[in-house]
Amino acid sequence: MVLRAGPDTTVGEALLQSPSLAGLTPADLRARAAAGEIVDAGGRPVDLDAPSQVNTSIYLYRDLPAEVPIPFDVEILHRDDNIVVVDKPHFLSTMPRGRHVTQTALVRLRRELGSETISPAHRLDRLTAGVLLFTLRPEVRAAYQDLFASRRARKEYRALAPVDERLADTVTVSDRIEKTAGDLRARVVAGPVNAISEITLVERTAHGGVYRLVPHTGRTHQLRLHMASLGVPIAGDPLYPEVRPELAERPDHGDFSEPLRLVAHALEFTDPIDGTHRRYESRRSVLPENRP
């Protein structure tokens, strides 16, 4: 946990303010501290009554939340000594966060492959399916993560949305996107551009238009927000252009019938270890008759 409160708050109070520890009582926290289970970065027991220091890291185990099983497989597209590339299904988080722990691609792969050193080189939103790359060895992790940090890996997405013939010719959306803690949605704000997407209508179907989306930056919810801003929100989106609680809550009740129709279709890059050209494509479609 990273403390977000200052010295006017105690360490214990700052921990209890975290959404990740929701349901943990002050008594629970003190029992864990008394057992030596709450420590600092050096492994030393933490005094819960000490003043909180902003951005200080505190370590503890938290109880696993009750999770709804995600009934879709993580398909392996490629595996070698350095990486494993998977086709992530909708509804599955890339890695543990908040109430999603065991039902994540990372935990599933660690269990399936019997390795604790697997780590994601980049991330996909929980609601987005498609190509996702993990590293297998700590010594190569930085090289592959830098592919994404430096934008040297090319990503291409597919989305299903209403047909707009004006988008048959590629449109580039450039703006500034910011997302604040506690706000479900990202928002376009004034300021220097930090989000750029190319959007093209590539197919017309009975279910709507299939769009090719090429992001040149990686802001949270960027493609979803840009599609909605063009008047063609992605099918199944519970947040854009408006929040749809009835849609957002379905997966929590085991209803996976309306996934967000957004798929990370292709990932292409020059391998930083052996210099080979690599391209991987998802086998998932954005059309309703295809599996999530």
C-alpha cells in the first residue's frame, strides 16, 4: 500500500482509507500489526499510531475477496524462453487490483505455468480482450517493458460501433485526457495534447461498423473516449458516453453476455533481445456471435 495522507493522519487511519482494504476494521488492522504482519520497505514492523508520510510504502497481506469466476480461457499464442503472448478474454484483469486477484491473467498464468517470475510488459483494461505480452524472466523484463514505454511496439485494435461513413477515411483524434482517482471515467481537458488515436471504419456488418483503432499514446480509456467523442461509442461500453450502471454490474452477478466490443487485435514489434520482427494477432472478434 502507498500512503496518500499526510502527518495529520496516522498510518493506521491512512491504511483504512484505502479502497483495497475495504471491510478491514481498526481492530483487524491492530491484530495484524501485533502479529508483525504490517511492515515497511525494510521489513520492520510499522507503528499504526505514527504520523502518516505521503508516498510511503507499507506492506501487508490482505484477505482475498470473493470473486466471480470468469468463464473464459487465457489462450497462449506464443511462448519461448523470454516471453509468453496470450489472447486475453473480456472481463479478466491483466493483474491483481482492488477486488480482482485470482481472476486475473497474471495469476492464471503463474498457476498454469508454475512460475512466480511472470510479469506483464504492458496492460489491457479488464473489459478489453486481445493480445497481451508477459515476460518470463526478470532479466529481460525491462527490455520488453521499454518497448511499450517508448512506443516502439505497434498496437492495433478492433471495435464494434455504429456505422459512420465519414470515418471510412482515417480520422485522427488529438486531445488531452486526464483521469483522477475516484472518477470512473477519463475526461478531455484543456492543455497540451497527450492522447492521439487513428480511427478508420473498415467493415460494415448487420451488427454495426467494425473500426480499426491505432493508438499513438496510451492514456486510460483513450480509445473508448475518442470513439464516444466522434459520436460512435463502442458497443457494450458501460462508461462512455454515459455511465450505465446496469451494464457495469452484470459481470459481478455472473452475466457476461454483453462484453465491451473492443479487442486488441494485433501487436507488432522488433524483439529487443534477438532483433526478430514479431507480430501476433488475436483470434477474437468484436462481432456478437464470437466468444468473449
